[in-house]
Amino acid sequence: MITFHHAIKIAAPRPAVYDALTDIAQMADWHAGKVEGEIAEGAVLTLRPKSDTHFSWRIETLEANARIVQTSLLETDSQAGKTLTFTLADLDDGRTLVALSHGEWASDDAHLPFCNTYWGEVLFQLKTLYGN
């Protein structure tokens, strides 16, 4: 099994970045496509980056301003059951470090490199919300 990782530094305080990751309206500002559902423990969030592609995630853990853990329930192009974790930390220069891990990929999953690229793109869009 493979877990890929991304990290990005954002010129905003941790609470602002956490809000952008956990508020549906704010998520729609930086995420590709449509964002539907609710972000609350036990709730389901669905991302539709394209009309024929969607991913549904159950929110497992919300630690205010610190960590978000989700489990995929349904994926258009890949097997469900993967874990997505966002971890936030303060940097000495006032920025926030956002670390993302997306795990339990089968080594032969053809969609893995596309998803890896996709997360890089949307994290960059999140960063640009704050003028970086």
C-alpha cells in the first residue's frame, strides 16, 4: 500500500486555514468543481471536480485548528476506503504549515498519479486565497 504526502506553507493564521478546510462555502472557493454535503464528524462530504467524477468522504475527526481525518466511501475512478488527513501547524514566521497525507493506495492503482497531481493543484489554489 502507498501513502502520498503533500505540504504547503500558507500566509494565514491556523484558524483561518482550518476554516477554509472545514467550511463548505470557503472550500468551494479553492476546490475544483462542486463541493456538497456537510463537514462535521460522521457527516459525508462529496467533491465533484468534473461532471463525471466524484468522491464521497466521511468525516472521522475534526480537531479544531489542528487536524482533519476523512475516509473515502465512494470514488469514481478508484477503490474506496482510503484515509485523507490534513494536519496544521504554526510556523515561526507566522505562516501555517498544511500537511496532507492520502493513504492506503494499491500500488497498481492507475488513478494514484492523477490524484497526487490533483491534490498539489488544489492545495496551491488554497494557498493563493491568501495572496501567496
